[in-house]
Amino acid sequence: MRPYQLICPGCGAVLEDHYTLACPSGCRALVRADYRKKRLDLRDEPGIFRFADWLPVEGTLPAEAGPVTYRSTAFAREIGLENLWIGFSGYWPEHGARITTCSFKELEALPTVVRMRETGSGTLVVASAGNTGRAFCQTAAVTGIPVVVVVPTGGRDRIWTAEPTDRACLITVDGDYSDAIAAADTLCNTPGLVPEGGARNVARRDGMGTVMLDAAVSIGRVPEHYVQAVGSGTGGIAAWEAAMRLIGDGRFGSALPRLHLAQNIPFIPMVRAWQAGRREIVPEIDMPDARRSIAAVSADVLTNRNPPYAIGGGVYDALTATDGRMYGVENRAAEEAGRHFTGAEGIDLDPAAAVAVAALLEAVESGAISPGDCTLLNITGGGYRRAEESLDLRVVEPSFRLRSPDGAAACARDVLGWVNEHA
């Protein structure tokens, strides 16, 4: 018997895990993992797998990557907060942070690969704007388990690993993140190539949720506020789900944290929909001229045209349950906030993390977060300069190049041939 079961919050059905991504009844809701252990007990494992009791896996990997939480002093003092905690996912060994890809996406990739090994068959296909793809390539390097990663051509330079590997099949597509998603979806019509699942993947969400778990263990309670920049919003959903489990434990408080989620102006579809009070995103209203807007942001990893916003258990429900807020952040504000944070804390940030810092500043200035409130700022990526100084980083060269997503069908047989050669 597995240490967890899958439950559909839409119809209440209990599902067996065959790398299940959706309710077979067709419910429009995100399937969740229900863990048999209701008390969070930490394992004597490195990195993320110390939280393995609340990950949808049975085995683990000897990986050092995991969330790190620390109490801010310098930056907190400068912005007038007395109880600010940083959830740092990146490479900062002086603080115990050893995510070599410098992004919290590695927290998603590690349990996903283990879950696939235990419950599914075939080779995972991952669509990414850059950070997720890099995390899965690094996981392939560590585990030897092949993965197919599809990224926009502009994101190819972001795909590197800290170990040599021939187990990552990188495919570039001319276009943006949505084009990469379309190409990946087409590839997965080929037997043997399996969609990673994105927000529908419970391993991915619960992997990200370890940021909240680590914070609660470090602080001794669930924080009152949670701040993060989002593209799909899956990290916000994960924080909400993890907080509900922590409340069920009984040792970490009884109130959900208020979610403060940010997007990068001008591409802010969820911000517009939420502020208009709408459950549904209306493309003509919420993301007009999407390609131009995506090209104009400084943090393009935050640009997802089909986020899990309206789906049951998605971003809208998470914001509603937590009395949450959404913020639109200009490039200039993000860049200034990032410099401010780096100057105070001494570590460089991913552009998306800088957007989160800017949202925190706005929340403090508006009074949405008070000076004494217990606040968790999720720094989803950072430490790139430290990684470049200390690690032997290796760029992953593309195996295939597509001029458009339409070319994916013709490429599928060649991709499957690559998989058969490297599996």
C-alpha cells in the first residue's frame, strides 16, 4: 500500500496513482495527494527528501537540493519588517542552499522523476521557458533517467547542468513559452513520450510545497503572509495546499497564510482577472497582444498563457480561500527591488524573484502587510554568480530544432529514437 492516495476534490473519488494527472471522470479540478501520515515527521535524508512523508513517492534520491529558510535582518530592517523570513531556493552554500540550477524548479523535478519511476512508464516530456527545463536536465544528469525538454529558442542558454550528461534531449522551438508547450503536447501524442503534467502533477506541486513546510518547521508556525512571483501560479497553489496540511498537523497554527502573488507587467492575465473579480481569464481582456506583452517583460519565466487559474483547486480558489492579493510589477520596479535585496542580503536574484521582492515592498507600503506580521518571501531563484564561481557548469546543446510547434509531429519519431538510444 502506498503511503498516499490521490483524491479528486471535484467528485471526491479516490484514485490509484498510475502517474495520474487528472480524474478519469473528467472533473475540472486538480487531483491532490492525501498522505496517510497526518503529522509532519522529518526524515534523516538530504535536501528535499527530508519531507518525503509528504511527497507522493516511496523512494528517495541522494540529492542535496532542498528549500532553505532563514530570518532576514538587514533587508527586513531596511523595509521596516520585524518578522520577515526568506525561503531561498538557489545556490548559496554559506546558507546551506545547494540547488545547483539556482531555481526552486529543482524541488519539482526531483520528486517528479521518482514518482514517474514508481508509478508510470515512458519518458517524461517537459515544456519550459528555461528554469524548469534546466532543473529536469540536472535531475537527468544526477539520476541517469532520460528526459525530453522543450524550450523556446530564446531560452536555450538557460539550459545547463552542473554535471555532464547525455540523458537530456533538448528541443528548441522558435517562438515563446506557449509555443514550447504546444510542441511538447504534440510530442506526447507518440506512445512512450509522457507529459510531465505541470500543475496537474501532484509531485510537482508538493515538491514546491516543501518551501512552506521548511518555513513552518524553521519558524515554528505557518506564516501570516506568503509572497511569490508566479507564471502559472502553481507555486501559490502548492503553498496553500501545504499550509492546509500543516494546519491539519495541529502544531503549526490554525490560520492559512494570506497569499500575495505577483506577475510582471505588461503580461498580467491573472492579475487582471482577479482584480476584476472573475474566475475565468478572458484572453481579449486579460492578455491582449500576448506575444508583444511577453516580449516586453524582464521575467519571461512568468509568462504562461494557460495558467491553472479557473480550475477547481487552482489559483482563483487559493486566493479566495486565503483572502489573497495579486500585484502587477513593472520591470523597473522589479530591477530596483532586486538590487535593493542583493545589496542588503548579499546574494543575486533571478528576475522572477526580483518581481516578488517588488510585490513585498508594495504590500508593505500599502499596509497589506504590517511591520510585526510573520511574513515568508519565497525567493524562487538566485545565486547564479556563486554557482558560476564554484561549479563546473555545462551548457546542454540542442538535439533538435523546430521552426514552429507544427514541426513537432514530424520530429516525434526522431525524438523517440533518441530515447531508445539513451534509455
